[in-house]
Amino acid sequence: MKNNWWKGLAVVLLLYVAVAGLLMPVPRLAILNESIRNLYFHVPMWFGMTAVLTASVYYSVRYLRTPTPQLDILSHEAAKTGIYMGFVGLATGSIWAKYTWGAWWTNDPKLNGAAIAMLIYGAYLVLRSSFQDEQQRARISAIYNIFAFAAAMPLFFILPRLTASLHPGAGGNPAFAKYDLDSNMRLVFYPAVIGWTLLGFWLAQLASRVAFLKQKVYDKQLA
Amino acid sequence: MQLVREIGYLMQKDFRLEWRQRATLSGMLLYVGSTVFVCYISFALRGGELPAPAWNALFWIILLFTAVNAVAKGFLQESRGRQLYYYALVRPQAVILAKIGYNVLLLLGLGGVGFALYALVLGNPVQDVPLFLLNMALGAIGFASTLTLVSGIAAKATNSHTLMAILGFPLMIPMLLLLIKVSKNALDGLEFDASRSSLLTLVALNMIVGAVSYLLFPFLWRS
């Protein structure tokens, strides 16, 4: 229990977010209206994705220093979890956009950045599957993971700020800014970010455990 | 100092090889030429002049594909035995820096020829040529440093040519967006201040990509 307190925290926070996020009062803003509640579900996905992918890069770096199959599995499963969270982020954003902007997808720097991130990690998965040798697969996908993260990730935080965007939070559109994220919303938003991020790590941990077990079974069969 | 000498030798070797088997070099030049001509023919059918945004986008797409094709052969062409030979002679950092340097010069040459041909057949709406050329040089450096490591990664896998595109394109989209933006500014003859921040971001991006390639290549090399 001592090491698993954060899982309990994740459950409590997410239950709170689900209830409070849907029931607590939110500011009445034009266009956004009740859809502002998506802030509690859509935005934390990206926070969680970034955190989990950073963890994946961390394991890749450690793999390159000391190559062990465990580190490779951890990095791979963290990357996969990040991809899932990214897809949920895209889906929640897309549904939100349909009702607020009237289109599932618009040509917007933030949306394009998210799509590129998904393409990069899709390429990572394809790269992994195109090696027969396990050690080579582990090392080369670790290299690509670090390279892609360093080359593309900073840009997702810089590029949208250089260009005008329709996305909330940019170009004077109402969203996550000091004047409209009122204190009531903060009460839910910050727990939501922490909760979803913890859930992301939990998922990655579970997936890694399954992968460890699979590896064990495989090794036993070989022996 | 030793490193600089090794880079010098390796680049010299690359140029000498290129010069001796002129087929690949002339093949690439012809590739640029025929792509430009295909674009010219397909737009000439409609008659009238190409609007500036389309001119710009088309030019960069041509350069992008040329770059992928030109850089891809860098590591794909080197046989395993020759790689081992370098391994015994020089340090890995020299290999990657020499390859990047060689590819930068190659892409500069190809980009210059492409621009000349393109302007010849499709007209030259660029109002600020020095800025356009500076931007193209930054583009060549960026494409070369991104694609060189990617080609090194792809060369290790089985389906290298597909991998080259799917690994490289998403990584290059952010760079490409910045390049297209600056080159549009050059086309419209905007003041330098309008493109300064994008140019600085490009320089920073090139440095990140170069540094990460430098750090990661020794690991890629070992296999």
C-alpha cells in the first residue's frame, strides 16, 4: 500500500473530477457555454500525454546507457500509453470542435501539432515492428524516440504561439487564461490534470507488467 | 582538432565518390529537373500564372522530396563492410558530422539548381531574394541534419525506403511550416523584422537537431 498511494489518489481525484467537473458552476462565456467543461477532460489528456512521453524518453535514455530488456519494455509501453492519451485528446477535442466551431477538424496550428505528434509516434511503432532482432529493435527505437522527442516536442509548445490560432487560449479566444479560468474552475482543473496524469502512469505500469509477464512466459518456453 | 581532420577526410571522400560515380549526382539533378517540369506542365495546362502561395508550397514540396531522396542514399548506399572499416578508423561523431556537412552542401546545390529551374519555367515572384536564399540555406541545414540521422536509422531496418519517409516527414513538418512562412514573407517582400522570430526558431531547431544527432549517432553506430 505504501507504494500504491498514488493510484488511490488518482481514483479519488478522477471521481471528484467526474462529479465536480460536470456539476460545479462554470462561468457563462459566449460560444463556449457549457462546453467549457471539456477543459477538465481534453486539456489534461495533453498534460498526461506529455508527461508519459517524457517518461518514455527517460527510459530510452536509460536504455542507451545500460541496455536491459526491462527498460525497453517500460519505454515502449509508456510511448503506447502516450499514444492512447493523445487519441483520447484528439477525440475529445474533435467532438468539442464539432459543437463549438461546427467542424470536426480545422486547419489550426494546435490541431496540426497534435496530429504530427501522433504521426511521429505512429512511425515509432512501425519502426519497432520492422526489426527482427530484439536488441537492435530496442536500441534503434530508443534512438528514434529521443530524436523525435527532442526535434518535435519543443515545437508543439513554440509553434502555436508564433501563429494565430482559433484554439481557445490563443489569439484572444476565451479559455485557459487568468481572466476567465476563475477560481471555481481551478478547483477542478488542477486535480483533473494530476488525476489524468497519474492514470496515464498507472496504465503504463500495468501494460509494462503484462509485457514483463509475457516475456517471462516466453523465456520459460524457450528454456 | 583530430575530429575536424577526420570530418575533413570523410567529406572529401564523399565528394570524391560522388564525382567518380556521376550517375547518382546527375540522377538527382535530373530528378529535380523533371519534378519541376512536371509541375510546370501540370500548371501550364490551366494557363495563366501560378498564385504566390501555390508557387511557394509547390517549391517546398519539390525540395522536400528531393531532400528525402538525396539524403536517403547517404547511409543506404554504404555497405556493411565499409561501415566496419570506418568504425576501425574514425570516431562516430566524425562520421555523422561529415555526413551532415556533405548533405548540407548537396542540398544547397540541389536547392540552388531547383530554384533556378523553377524560376525559369514558372516565373520568379520572389521580391526579397537574399532573404529567400538565406531561408533556403537554413532549410538545407535543417533537412540535412534531420534526415541524416533518420537515414542512419532507416538503413538498419528491413523496409528502409518506406521507413525513411514515414520517420522523416512528421519530424520535418514543423520545420517546413516555419520555412514556408519565411519564404512567403520573402515572396511578399516583407521587412526582415517580420521573419526574424521564425528565422531564430529555425536556427535554434537546427542546433537542437544537430546536437541530438551528434549525441545519438554513437549508439546507432554500435550495432
